[in-house]
Amino acid sequence: MSEHEAKDPELIPDERTMARLIELAGPRSDIPEGVESRVYQRVHRTWQDSPAQPRAARVYSKVRREWKENKRYASTRRWIAPVALAASVVVAVSLWIQPQPPGTVVVPVGTVARSTGGTDSAPLPPSGSEFFVGNRLVTGPDQGMSVLLANAESLRLDAGTVLEIEAAGRFRLLGGRIYADTGDLVYRARSLVIDTPLGVVTDVGTQFMLTVMGDGLNVAVREGRVDVSEDAETHMAVAGELLQITRSGHPVYQEISATDPSWDWATTLAPEFDIDNKSLLDILRWAARETGRELVFENPELRMAAMRTELHGSVAGIEPLDALRSVLATTSFRYRVEGTRIIIER
């Protein structure tokens, strides 16, 4: 304990720290009167406006008394009042910007876009609910959930899924099935990383489906590429491939179409598309991407016309192809589905 703490045991830790800092600073040359006056007046005005004024006065009086008794540091006494008052302002600000208890995560990782199958006995979080690092997303039988990450990526949970949020952009799939759409930019700044019991899955600008069940891991890629790191090995799956990994066997590859029925559950959980003030081309692209199909126009003029056609209204709660059918019914455009293509015509 320092000499100053022994003299006045009522000094609280903040005050002791301030006194110790000034003591360690050592002797200083005299401060010009003009400089001292300007500094003092400015800090004093700030102090008068601060809710911490009573505490500041107590800090100032105690520290000032201690330093007056110490002849070795007489040259520093002119700075005591401004420093003590400024310290009170810092203390006040720290209280204002730290309203949360220690360890509280402030920035959300994402929000719930939509959910299905929730009941009174097994409710799901409503649309707009935020989730944070450390949270666990769980869906029961016949339930589903779609979430939007902070960087606009879409993540969907099928029934019977448990997903832990480890960090922004990093998750742990303990069981069940998820679908991810990280956008159509293959080389972007971030990647989505999902830890599983059988390896670490990293996307490279893609749409993919990931299933963990028993001793198996299935990775189906609709678009782009996915890397799976398993111990010292890394396996890669590209669009149109289904990669199967088990604890006891070698990885097995199969073909899977972008319109295979196994994708349908994820399409039903697609985040709602706001058509208001959007172009017809926007919803055409959205419907094609959500259903894994290629968008084709009969001629270039139709594409330009779709770009110039502005939409109003809402298709909330309607699945992509039904939404497309409803919107086109109000225009002179028509569409037909042929295999993996959506063809726009008039």
C-alpha cells in the first residue's frame, strides 16, 4: 500500500489508481498560467455538466490534499484539478456505454426470417427474433426455421435439427439437416464454416445441404463448391455432387440434380421476397434461384421489358413458384417450367 492510501483508507480503487498515476509521473516544470487557465476552464465546464460532479469533487479534494502534503511533487499540483475532473468524465462515460453485464453479447449474429410448425407446447421464435453467439437453434418434429445472417446469407433448419452458434459465420451442427445459401459470389470475403462430428464444412460461394445423422455426413451441393476437412484429409464437392462420409468408410460421391425433390423442404422455408418497388426481373431471378432452375427469356427484348416492369404489393407467405405465378398473372408475361429451366415468354 502506498503512503497516500495509508493516510486516507477511504480512497476507493479508482481514486487510488489516479493518485498512483500522478505519483509515477514524477516532477514536471511549472505550467504557464495561460495554458493552465484554458485547460482548467474547459475541463471545469465539462465537469459541471456531468452527472458525476459530486464524485469528482470528492476525488479532487482528497487527491489535492495528499499532493499538497508531498513537497517532492509540488510542481505537479497545478495539474491535479484538471486531471481529477477529466477522470470523473471518463468514469461517467464508461458507465453509459457499458449498460450490459460482463460477457453479454451485444451484436446479433442474425434474425429469424420465418418458422413453421410451432405449437404452444413447442414454440419457435417469431420472425424478427435475434440470436447471438452461444445460442442454440432447435427444431422439433414437423418444424422448420429460416434465418438470415448479419451479412445477408440464408440458413435454413429442417425438422429435428440442433445448431449451435459458435461465432459470426461459424456454427456446429449436432444433428439434423440444414440448407445454406451464401450468395452467388464465388470469391467473396467471408466463408460459412460449419463444424460437424465428421468434419469441418466450408462453403465457397454456394447453395448446399448438410445432413448429420448417426455416423454419417451428407453434403449436397446445388451451386458452387464445398470443402470438407476430415482429420488430415480434405474432400471437395461441387455443384451436382452429393458427398457421403462415414466414420468407417471412404468418401462416396453421387450425382444430384439442382431440382431433386430433396431440396423442396428448403424452398418452402425461403425468406419472404419483398416485391414492392422491385422489378419483375428481380422476382424472376429470386424464384429461379430458390428452385434451382435456370432463368431463360425467349428473346433479349423480353429481358429488358422485365427489367423495366415495376412491381407493387406483397407475396408474403407464398412459395417461390406460386409467388411467380401470382405476379405474372398481373402482367402480359407468361412462364413455363421445362426440366431445370424457367422460360419467360409472352
